[in-house]
Amino acid sequence: MQQVFGGQTYRVVHVAYQQQLLNDRVEMRVGRIAAGDDFLVSPYNYVFVQNGFDGNPVGVFFNAPGMTAYPTATWGGLVKVRPTERAYVMAGLYNGDPSIGENKHHGADWSMAGPLFAIGEAGYQVNGLPGERGLIGNYRAGFWYDDSQFTDFTTVARGFTPRVARGNWGVYGLFDQVLVRFSEAGSYRGFGITGSMLVSPDQSVSQMPFFSTAGFLVRGFFPSRPTDVGGFGVVYGRFSADRQPPSGARSSRIRPSECSGMRPRSS
């Protein structure tokens, strides 16, 4: 299903100040920004015009309501450091209030009600520097923490009064790698693969403890059409076992209000 839209209304998105230091090895940004613009991103994902891949693997939004992505921005700060030309580390802190993304605010709810959302990532690039002729690859790994209050699914599924727990966390990894080049280095014509894996291990508060994507892409197969792109991808997500009542127990339907939010862009 196509997901080309931006919130079904007009809104303010990015309002930020950015500064680069030390010959562009250090980048700082503060203002109204979205974590999904910088973290958990692969350029391969934008080929797949559907929410499982594009623009961030959607599994994170099931478990972290404080994670933001276009067209929702929030108050936040980001620091990115490049110790070498191939590697980077970055970290960000954000106002994790999911209600600011509601369409009725049009991006103008600039409150800072919290809670805190924190995320960090490290990445490494294989080949691709000037003079190198090897096949380009990008490898990234990260973690996040959301200080929101989460419904304990073990109480809801058993028909008890819902109990609330504070905080959830997760880790992730993603990569993209060119396997075959169709022409000279730097042409961007070739065959590559991509994949991601997201784990949020606490099933009592994580709607989707495991999520993964995998796919391949072909760009510029015909020399006369170097920018044509095609691909095939698979998305898999596993819902929490704690959302299911135990055998023989009375079931209780989980209301939407008892679950953490999904990707802002699809609200």
C-alpha cells in the first residue's frame, strides 16, 4: 500500500540551528527535529514505498511512542562525531510526547511535556572513499530508551486492572551492501542487498519485541537508463506473547488507549 503523504494537513516540521566544528568532524543540531531523519536510516529503504521500510523500519514505532519521524518533529538535540572518514557515532535527546504529532496542532504544539526519548547510533562505511574501487557497504547499530509510561500487557491479557510500568528500551542493527557493480566505481549502478533487525526484549510492555526487514535492489541495469531502480523486500514482525491470555484464562481485549503509539506519519 502506498504511503506517500505527510499528515493530511499543513504543519510546521523542522525549525533548528545546526553548527559544524573541527573541519566538519563534529555536528551539533538543536531545535524542532525528528529522530527518524538521522537514526535508523538506510537510503535503500526509500525505494520501498510502504511503511514497513520507508523511511525507518516501522517496528520501532510500536515500542517507542517517543520516536519521531516526518511529518512530526519535536524539541531535541543531536551531536554527531566522525572520528574517521569511515565511521561516526551520534546521540540525541528528544521530547518524547507523542501527542504533539496530532493533526489538530499542525506542528505548532511546541510544549515540552516529556517524557524523555534518547537514542544513540554508530556506523561504519566500507569502501566508497575517493580513489577506492571496492564495493560500498554501510553498517549501523544503535539503541534507544523511552521513558514513557507503558501498559503491562500481562495484567491486561489476564483481565486484571491494567498496571503501568515506566520505561522501555531496544537495540537495532541495519546494513546495505553493494554486491555487483554494473559499471565503473562511483556510477551507482549495481545490485545490492539491505536488511535490519530490531529487538525490544521486554514483552510485557513491547507490542512488537522482534522486527526485521530484508531486500535486494537493482539500479541502472540498462546502461541507457542509469537511474531506474527495482527491488524486492520482505518485512516480518512478531507481536508480544504477553498480549495473549494464558490457556484457560479469561480474555480481555486490549484497547488502543492501552497500547503505545505507532509511527507518527501514519496517524
